[in-house]
Amino acid sequence: MSFLSKCSTDTVHSAAAALKAGSLVAFPTETVYGLGADAENAEAVARIYEVKGRPHDHPLIIHIASIDGLSDWAGELPDYAVSLARDFWPGPLTLVVNRGERAKDFVTGNQKTVGLRVPAHNIALGLIQEFIKLGGKGIAAPSANRFGAVSPTNAQAVEDELAEYLQVQDIILDGGQSLVGVESTIVDCTKETPFILRPGAITAEMIEESTGLIALTKEVSEIRVSGSLDSHYSPKAKVVLDAIAEPGDGLIAPDQIPTPDGVIRLASPRTIEGYARDLYAALRSADAQGIEVVVVLQPGGDGLAAAIRDRLKRSAH
Ligand code: TXA
Ligand code: MG
């Protein structure tokens, strides 16, 4: 496995060639790091499931270079899906749409739909564009963590978690810290109106503004979204929400909250964006320090705050 920092055009090109040859490439996106494979290569996609330890019926998101890639992978689409793609791509939004011929069972976890996203990150976009020049159509990529664990927001976290499962030809591209820090909003676009399967930085309000339709959200969906399992995004430490931290506990809380004596401060975000960006690295750092209990004071409000609370509820389950 190679770990490549300061990604030049050359590094991105060799990573695209590795993907085309059937290897795995972990790459940065604005949300979290993804573990990528050629979405048309059944064996390469099967390795993603092995490396993650993920059940085979959990579908993958296919990363494409622009809205033009929709026609490569999607079947029939409602107009509102096109509005969403126009308004928010590249960006932290995944559209679940009826699948086209190209999207096979091995990448959709046997769903008749496919998840598509154009990431807003130079290295990710460069990688997809180079891959397309080599004849590829899309990069299947889940978050680059073991199943059920916290998503990685920097390249070191990917290496720490996955290096032992990767092969010599596989690559980790280092693009620094992911700026959003929580996974993309997932919108099911197979019904008459948009349906939010996973909240994220693209909020219900933004979706309603773009489409002129009410965006529904449901706690438990029939479609399988592994990120919607009750327990997910979990560090080894026990996560306790909105409690009083005891000496020896870790604490994640907004910066105006003081740190009680003997408590180990893991993050002091000043804004809601900062909260999302720092959360997963703070949970990972608790595990690295052998902290057993992490108290998290949740942010209030809608939008991104609601996405953070959604992840925290599952971390704490
Ligand atoms: O921000 C993100 O979305 C990151 C970056 C790497 O793009 N990716 C990510 O992938 O979070 P993953 O696999 O960790 O989470 C994607 C979720 C999974 O829970 C999966 O079940 C769901 O999206 N999903 C993918 N395709 C789907 C489909 N056709 N129908 C329903 N859910 C789908
Ligand atoms: Mg994930």
C-alpha cells in the first residue's frame, strides 16, 4: 500500500491507473475520505466489502465527475433530481435514483436504485476525471472505515484503520482534512417528492428551495442505508450525550463550555461547521488516548446541527 501526500497531477494520474487496473484507492472528499474502486469491476468492488468488513447487501455510492455522468448510471429521473444535481453538485449531496443498465447488483447491493454523487474536492474530481480519460465511468466509494466505525476525515485515519487490510498496489491519497466532516446528505429521488435518507450539510430547507417540493425525512426507511442502522459511527469509547463529564472522561463541547478538572478536552468547536469538521477526529483521538467514556454536548438547531445529532445518536447507541 502506498500513502501519497502532496498529490500532484502525476500522483492523481497513477492513482487513476491503479483504479483502472482493479486496485483500491482511498481519496479525500469534502465530507469524509472514501475507499474507491472501479464501479464497473465486480472483483475490485468485492474487495471494498472485504476491506471494510461490510455486509454485501449494503449499496455503494458511485462518484462521478459532473452532472453529465448521471446518464451513464441512472434510469428515468424526476425533474426535481435534476434540479438538485444542478444546484448542489459538486457538493455533499448523494442522489438515489432508478438505476440504468450500467449499475449492476454488485455495486447497488441488489437495489434497483443507485446512489450518485459529484464530490466538491479538487483531488477527488481530478481522480475521477483522470479515471474517465482511461475509459472508466465512475468510482464506487463508501467511507474509508471498517463497518460500523467512525468515518475518517484525514488520510492518517484511513491508514490507521485500513492499512492492514490493503494490498501493495492499493493507494491512499492524502488531501489533508475534509472540510465538511460529516457524510453527504442522501436523498431518495425515486418517489414523487424528495425523501431524505441521511441528513447532512445540504439541508431539507435547501432541498425545498431548489425543488419547490417538501422534503420528507423518516427515521426508519425500508431502503437499506447502513448509516441508518441504530448503531454506527461508533468509536471504541462509550459515547454519552449531554451528561456531566467526570475526571478521566473525554469531552466534546462548544468552546464556551469550560472543561471540568481532570476531564480531557477533545474538541472545542466555535461554529456548527467547526463542530462537524472536528467531531470524527475528536472521537478517534479518544480511542488513540485509550479514553473509555466520551461526553458530548450536542449542538442545537436545524440543518447541519441536526445531521450532527443524527450521527451522535448512533455513536452513542
Ligand atoms: O459523504 C459521503 O457520502 C461519503 C463520501 C466518501 O462520498 N460516502 C459515504 O458512503 O458515506 P457510505 O457507503 O459510507 O455511506 C453511503 C450510504 C450507505 O449507508 C448506503 O447504504 C447508502 O448510502 N446508499 C448507497 N446507495 C444507496 C441506494 N441505492 N439506496 C439506498 N441507500 C443507498
Ligand atoms: Mg460509511
